[in-house]
Amino acid sequence: MNKKYIKQAFKHEGIQLGNGAIDTIEYELKLQVSRMARRCNDGNLKRLTPELLWVALGRYNNGWNTTNITDFMHGVYTLP
């Protein structure tokens, strides 16, 4: 995501961006990505795939009572 995309998205919705707004948005996006990476690490996830994106998003309550992804990867659990 770059500044041009951010500007276009807000312009498309008719929103004006004040001074520093884009920098603040970029900072928030970096924080979100850092949180996602930390959740993957906490869940012992070695490779993030589209099927496991829920781990990065922090949606651990996928019908399971575990946050340990290794059980899923070894076939102990299957997707609901």
C-alpha cells in the first residue's frame, strides 16, 4: 500500500486528508502488520497461508479451544 492508493481511496469517498493524515494511516498500518506477525509467532506458525490468515488477524476462536497451530498443521484438527 502506498500514499497514492491511500489518497485515491479517500478521494473516491469524498474525504479530504488533512496534514499528517497519510503518515498517521501508514503508521497504523505498520502497527497492524506488526501485530499480525506477533500473533503468528505466538501461535507457533512458521508459514502464513490464506487458509491460516485468521491466526494473523487474531481470530483464535475458530470453533477450537486452542491457539496452538501445530495441532492443526499435523491434522489433529480440521477446518470446521
